[in-house]
Amino acid sequence: MKIMGTIAVKMPNLTILSREEAAYRSLIEAAKLPNLTITSKLEECEIVFGEPTLIRASLAAMPHLKWAQSTWAGVEPLLDPSLKRDYILSNARGVFGGLMSEFVFGYLLAHERRIIRRAEAQKSKVWDRSLTGTLRGKTIGLLGAGSIGAEVARTAKFFGMSVRAYTRISETCQYIDRYFHGNDLLNFAQGLDYLVSILPNTKETRKLIDANMLHELPRHAVLINVGRGSAVEEAALMEALQHNKIAAAVLDVFEQEPLPKDHPFWTTPNLIMTFHSSAPSFPEDVAKVFIENYHRYIENQNPLYQVDFEQGY
């Protein structure tokens, strides 16, 4: 506690738990946040900023923790009911929309413009003049329409696509043409050219993309999963790809990571795997969220992107 005249000013202690600790420390120190002290002593920590896996490992050693800011959008390691929950948890949900959108449309364009096929033709010295497709006029369906889904929808509109979304209740994105909720999942899937999952890992979202949903997709449809691997029934997806019930799938996330060497996905036809690389956490982006939320914290305001421990996001 620092005394200024007769006013006692609190000096919050921050601990950074990240593999990018040096970069985050530099960015936070450059921001000259008022009254903030950075410490490595967990027992003195009031605020922790870092990766959920590292925070979880140290949670029991932080008795004075009041606020944890994750550097990731996903915070599953901290949602275990056996862990303490007497603190505010916020994530970095607001910084990955652009990165996710780049990833999704990179693969949509690769599919429509036959980029991978052209590269293979070049290697084989085949003059491939087959016609390409276009995103214009196609329909994209989003499972989840939060900040990331909204950015994907905005980009879809740039390409002249029709946009649907399946959400729990929200209908706030101006770029989405039609919303679906509750029991309308199969109706949502009908006629989609592209299905993009941005779902978190909750009890309501697990295995949502199952055999029934895949059956409703047209044979030319492509699935892209950048949310959580738990949303996909893996056996049903393999069966759909092996029997050409859908055209292709791009999976960035999986139920088990890293994927075991003997997993059938490695040899499943028309499947591209990208190994949880769609949206890296760049310190310069994530630090801005922490800095904004720190100002809110010292003003006794709720942080941006506060996580509900029960809902899981």
C-alpha cells in the first residue's frame, strides 16, 4: 500500500504465466499502467495473466487471486469444477476474429479455386484447365456467432455469400441473414455449401456435428472446424468422408491433441488437418485486452469477455 498524502493507493500485484512472458512484460511495462506491480511471487498475486494450462498448475498457490486474464479464447483447463472459482476469469475472445476469418477463407478459396489440385497438377506435369468455382452466391453456415463468427460473417458478405448461423439465443450480427436455434439444427444444415464450427467445448455442443447433421449436408458441402474438436463425432465424419457423403473437411482442432499416430484421420480421404494453428496468440494483440481490462479492474468494472464458469465461455 502506497501512501499519497492521506490517501492510501492500492498497488495490485500481477504475475505473468506464459511462454511469452518477456514479450508480455515489455508490452505491459510500456503501457505504464497505474499502480501495477509485476511479481513472480504467486503467494502475493492478485492478478494473473497467461495461458490457462499454466494458470491451472499454479492456481492453488495463489490464495489472494481476484482476477485471471487468459491469453487464449478457450479456457477449458480452468473450468474443472474441482478447481477454485472465487475469482473473476476473462479470456481473449475479442482478438481472434480476423485471424480465424483469414484461416477459414484461405481454405474456402483454396477449395473453390482448386489451388491444391493445381499444385498437384503442376507436380505431375498435367495441364489442368478444369473450371473453378466461386464463393459468390454460396451459402455458409456458422455454428456459433460470437465475436469470431461475426468476423467470419462479415468476410463472407464481402465475397457475396449468404450467411446462416445456429446459436443459443443471440441474433445481434448485422452480417447474418438468417438465425436458427434449438431444434432447428437439421434445418440449418440443409443446403449449406460450407459449414464452419466455431463452438466452445460445453455439454450442449459436444458431438453436435453427428451423423444426422452430416446426412443433411449436400454432397458438395465442406466442413471446417476451428472451434473445439469435441463438437464433431469423429467416427461419423470419417464415414461421411470415406463414402463421399460430403466433399471435404478441414480440421484445426481435435478431441485429443496431439492426434495419436494411429488415429484414422491421418489417412481419411478428403481431410485436411492444420494442427490447432488457425489463430495464434500474438502478444501485441492479447496485451491490449489485458491493458483495457486492467483499467476496468481498478475502476471496479467487469472485464471485457468475462467467462461464466457454468456455461463454459
